[in-house]
Amino acid sequence: MKHRSLLAALLALPLSLSAAPALGQSGSGNGSANGPGLSVTLPQGTTQSQLGKRDTQMLAVQIMLDRSNHSPGVIDGYDGGNTQRAVAAFRRNNGLSESGGIDSEFLQALLDSQSGEMFRTYTLTEEDVSGPFYDVPSDFAAQADLERVGYKNPQEMLAERYHMDQNLFSALNPDADLGKAGTEIIIVARGDETLSGNVARIEVRKDAGEVAALDADGNELATYPATIGSGEFPSPSGRMTVNAVAPEANYTFDPDDQRWGPDKTFVIAPGPNNPIGGTWIDLGKDGYGIHGSPDPQLIGKTTSHGCVRLTNWDANELAKAVSQGVDVEFM
């Protein structure tokens, strides 16, 4: 699908550091209390009241982190563990201490690398509005009857395409007719889902809830928030290897290989709402892989059954840059 958003009109002025708290800032905890904040211009016709308690500086930070390949997970305008993890990763990779948070040094480094518009417009096409869309049940047996476990509606599809929380998407487009081609919507200027080099090693950092993609020299090409195992179903330790990459994988539930779930085997068709999302990176051990998720807002906030879950867009970005034989180290 061609995304004409890359040619869309500029909606926000270039960001700059300001001595005053940024628009929508309360002055507590996001960098403005102890130093300069970002001066952020909202799209024409968008008001702070539409955004509610979302912080515009936090929105800008999340968007720029997404573009820098240090994913904050869903872009939602709220501070949280996934954003804090991405901030620490960006700081680490730009000569700053990991523990400084969103201070003036961090904001300046982020602006130096990722300045520009924060929002764009996009005009819906016939392909966008025609779907098909699916009524996706939660039960495995019912999912196994579907020919594809696709998006439920245009809002879910568009929010995921632009790495956005669905509620933020709705707040920016409260009156948009998402069933009509030609409708113009507001989106964030997210990253392009490409890495600057090939991945030579993947590190799964359990304590940090982080997956890092490294090049042959050990440089971090990208970091992602991840859901990594649980106490009952821990992820493996030690070293594994990428065995295969499947961008459109079926999900097979086999009770003989699992200690949870139904007592019958089910094969569920591909799609973004498949239990493994849109991408599967196989690690050569039955039942273990790095994969997407139908619930991007839950990444880093729940547990898994031993696999490593990323958002669908992060899994897709990683999958495009890895190949068979890449080492995966669980740390």
C-alpha cells in the first residue's frame, strides 16, 4: 500500500527548546520543571482540550524516539515505562548518562537528530476504507474458522499503521468519517520502520523489558519495548539463533507443546490480530520466537508464555533487518 502521508502538508512548526513550559505541560516530571521544555505547535483546528491529559511535549518526545529507532511502543502522549526505557536507550546511544530522563541535554540531543514536523495529514483511499475488516473473537476455535485474522475496523488499522494508540488517533480525528475515501485525517510523523544496517546480533534483556538489535560492531541499531516471558512461563536463557523469518505466519496451538490453553490443536490464519501478530521470527526451538501482538498497548505491561512479544510495527522493522543464523542472546 502506498502511504501518501510522506507528501502531506506541513502541520507543525519545527520544534525548539523554550525556557517556558511547553504547551500542555503541567511543569512536573517531564523536563520543564528543572529546565527548558519543547515548544510544540498542535495541528490547525486541534485543541489541547481534545487531547485531555495527554502531554504535547511527551507526544513530541515519543514521535522523535520512534523516528530514532528507540521505540516507545504505542505513541499516546503519556509518560510510562516504555517511554522511559526508550529515553534511557537514546541517552545511552548519544553520549549521555542513562539516568538523566527528559532533561534539557536529552531534549537538545533529540532535536539535533530528529527535528521537524510532528504531525501530518493523510487522505483515505478506497483501499483504506474497503478493508476487509473482521469480527475477531477471542476464542481460538472461533479464530481458527477465519480466513484471515485481520483488523477489526479502519481506526485500528490506521492507528497501528502510524504507531498510535487508538484513543490518541480518535482524539486527533474526532469527527473523521473513516468509512469514506477522501477523508483527511491527522496522523503523527512516525518512523519509517527501517534500520540503518543489518542486524548481526539480537539481545533480549529480560530485566529491562527490552530487545536490542546490534550490528557487527556491537552498535545498537534499534531498541524495542518487549513482553518477555513470566515466572510461570519463563523465556529461555543463553544463546539461540534465528532459524527463519515469517512476515505472514499462521499460529499453531498444539496442547502437547504447551502448559496452558485448550486441549485441542488449532491453526489460526495470518493477520495482525493473530495471537502472534503480523510477524514471526523463529528461534529454532519449538514454540519460541520473537513476534508481534494483537494488543500493542499491552507490550511491556503484561507477561507472555515464554516468547518475546513486540508491537507489530517493531516486529516488522526487526524482521526486515535480520536473516537466518543471527545470534539471539537472552540476558
